[in-house]
Amino acid sequence: MDPISITFYAMVCGCLSMAAPRLGGLVPRLAVGAGIGVAAAILLPVLRGMMGLTY
């Protein structure tokens, strides 16, 4: 996974997480969203490989 994709997913999830007020203030929501985005970007190629899918 290239750094651009990881950064993109982190930014998207970080921005989307701003709609989740249950996590507290803006900074915790951005941090959680960015963490989820990074995890998704890292996990996606693994899952695609396990399913036999290629780009």
C-alpha cells in the first residue's frame, strides 16, 4: 500500500468522524477516524489477496 492511499483513507475517515459526537471533541474524533482509515488502508490489500482479487 502506498503512502498516498493511506493518507487519503485517513483524511476521509478523519473528516467523516467529525459527525460522530459521541467520541468527544474534534481532536479525538479526528484521531479515531484517521486510525480507522489507516487500518482500513492496510487491511484492504490483505483482504483482496485472501479473496483472490487483484487490482
